[in-house]
Amino acid sequence: MTIVKSDGSIEPFDKSKVVNGLLAATKGRNISAEQIDQIAEAVEDTVRLSGSESTSAQIGVIVLNLLGAVDEVSYLRFASVYKNFDAAADFHREIELLGKLGADRG
């Protein structure tokens, strides 16, 4: 499985990068190592099922969807880095989106 990065470079899928991103987003939250591993496994499985090549943007969306179902604060932390937030309005917009996603799940 290969990943096309935002700069156009291509590299092999690396589950440890997903785990590291999740660890950063969930630091200090009540998220177990097992939950992090389950999310990373689900990301890897989804990428594998989508074909031999995915984009880093697609992986970010998968992580956000899975993380949003587990912990909203961790979701916002991950989104702030992944989506490159630079203003409070970005957080507000994402909180509204998270609310809509939660309503769709519930």
C-alpha cells in the first residue's frame, strides 16, 4: 500500500505514523492503548480495502471519522493539526461539523 502525500511524494503506508498522530491527539485523555491500536488497525484495513494507493488526505478523514466516535476533544486536537487551524473560528466550524456527525451516528 502506498500513500500519496500532499506534496506529491509517494511512500509506503506506515501504521506507526497513524499511531503517533493518535497518541498526540489523545494525550491526557481517557483513551486506552488498545483503543488507539484498534483505530489504527481500522485505518489500515480501510486503506487496504480502498486499493493499493491512497492519499494522506483520505487517511486523515478516516482517522477523524473514527476518532470522532471515540472522543470529541481528541478529534478536535487531530483536526486542528490535520486541517491546519489558524483561528478560533476554525475550531467553531469544526465543533459544528462534529455535532452534525454525531447526530448522523446517533
